[in-house]
Amino acid sequence: MFRPWHTAPVNREQMSHIAHSEHPIKSPLDDDSVRRLLERGLPTGEERVLDLGCGSGEWLLRALAARPGVHAEGVDISEDALARAADAARGLGVQDRLVLHHLKAEEFVSEEPFDAVLSFGAAHAFGGLLPTLAAARGHLAPGGRVLIGDGFWEGPPSQEAVGMLGNFTDLATTLDRVVADGWTPVDGHVSTRRELDDYEWACWGSLAAWALDHPGHPDSAQVLETATARRTEWLRDYRDTFGFVSLVLRRTPGSA
Ligand SMILES: C[S@@+](CC[C@H](N)C(=O)[O-])C[C@H]1O[C@@H](n2cnc3c(N)ncnc32)[C@H](O)[C@@H]1O
């Protein structure tokens, strides 16, 4: 039975929503970086855009709000996040240009290709960066662009970091693999220390603040414990080694 939010247990979805309340882009990128990547990825402002693992649709909403000629589709497995995307789209008056699909991104099919395919922080859904690029390519119109963001290691990771975040490689090798796969990077961005730190502080700080603001909630202690545990994992296990790279890619001429 539905229970109002203030008495309902804090599930994973709600925890993620609280954690991202101050940082709606669920990747370590600030607003200027997102704007610049969208400018490079959507140069005409008339594109059909697909976001694989769109979450609450923040990338698509920004693309739609700034470009009246863009039409967008987003795919995600989180019903909750998609509902927030739909609400936000109505709030911005862009709902007629946004289609949301509640399904696994790897199962999404479309009859019409897309001029730009986005996927940020969702490569784990496909089993890594290259499988994500293979999926994106299947949806891409000739001459189209892929905007993708994924992790890399700035230095040798701890076993805990690999277990928690995935099996990345270093930045140069990441790019070598992307190029060998038939892509040409036409722009890119390596998240700064500030962007990486701001993202983590925003997530774990928002959770901690929520717990302090809801002392009578039955899950308040658990939320505070989670915030503390995640902040400690970040500081102890991966702050010094985790990096995040965003790329704007086009197919290399002559590649299969
Ligand atoms: C870190 S969030 C990134 C959200 C969004 N791209 C952004 O940058 O704000 C990862 C998203 O991938 C979604 N996801 C995970 N596995 C998925 C799958 N198999 N198919 C579609 N979405 C998936 C999650 O629900 C979540 O919304």
C-alpha cells in the first residue's frame, strides 16, 4: 500500500533522489561542462537525441530547454527517475518533444536512428565502455555523434575501488581503445578535481543533511549511516585514483 513519503521507508530510489538533490546531473560534471558538451554534441539544435540510462533526464531536459528544434528519447530501468523526468519536462513545457522508455537500455530498439546518442555514468549496464559504444552505434544516424562519460583510473586502484566502481583502465589506454574501435574524439573533458569532489560532497552531504533534518523518521539513522559509510569509502578507497572522462565521438571514416 502506498504510504506518504514522510513515513515511508527510504528505499534505494529515494536515497538516490535525496543524494542527487543538489547535483541533478548524476555524474561528476558541473553545469558549464554539461553545457559545453551539449554544444559540441548537438551543433545544429535540430537533432534527434537518445539517452541510454537517462535517469531523471537531466541531460535531455537541458538539451530540450535550450534548443526548440531538438526531439529526445530517454531509456532507463528506473520508473521513479523516469517519472521525475516526465514531471520536469511538463514543468519546462518540453513534454511534447520527449519520449521516455521504461526498459533496459540494451533492449531498446527504434525504427529511426538518432543524430546524437548520450550515455553518462551508465556504461556498467552494457558491460563497459566499448559495449556501450557498440550499442550507441546501432542507434546512430550517419554522421551522428556519441556523447559518453565513463570512469578511468588516474593511478593504480585499490581492490576495493575496482570492486565498487568497475574495471577501468588509465585515460590514455581508454582513448586508445575508443580510437581502435573506429571512433574519432572531436571533443572531450576530463572532470576536474573540483568537479569530482563537488559531486561526492553533494551526494553524501545531501543524504547526511536529510537525516539531520528528519530526526523523527524511522530511517533517519540508517540514512546517516549510509552517508557516512559512502563518504568514507570515497575518501579511503577511490578519491585518489578515480577519474571521469566525457567524450564527443564521431565514426572514423573507413571504419566498419
Ligand atoms: C549514474 S546514473 C546516470 C544518469 C544520467 N545519465 C546522468 O548522468 O544524470 C545511471 C543510470 O543508469 C540506469 N541504468 C542502470 N542499468 C540500466 C539498464 N540496464 N538500462 C537502462 N538504464 C540503466 C540507472 O537507473 C541510472 O538512472
